[in-house]
Amino acid sequence: MGEAYIRLRKSQEAVESFRAAIQLEPIMVASYYGLGLALTQTGQRDDAKAAFRRARDIDPASPFSELAKNALKQLGDGADVKENPPNK
């Protein structure tokens, strides 16, 4: 649903939709990425960066993680994936 709102430029509805999806499935990379896009449309750059970072960090192998990395670069945040501490 959030993707449709983004296409229709109904950014606030998209934000609400993606936040609802995240409540249901907190590790859904696509929802964080979509939330980042919607927040970018609303001009909430810092919140968008946080959503893109979360998308990037949840599953670095996901295609949405790569999209999130690119979005972060476009927003002026080129920080790489956090390194996970070695397992003990």
C-alpha cells in the first residue's frame, strides 16, 4: 500500500502505511526502505536517513539494502554498513 501512496505522491499516507507495516514485521527491509523514500518526499531528511540506515543494516545482502546505501549517498550520508563484532 505504501508504494502506491509514494507513486501518487501521497507522502504522509505512505509514511503511515510503512510505519504500520514495520509494526507488524519489524525486520522487513523493504518497509524501512519505503519509509525512507516517503520521508524523503516529505522533506524529513534526518528521519529518512535513519530509515535507510535501518534498511541497510537489517540484511546487508538484500537488494533493498543496496538501494538504501545508494539513497544514503544521495542524501549525503555515505557511511558503510556497520561492522558486526566477532562472535565470541
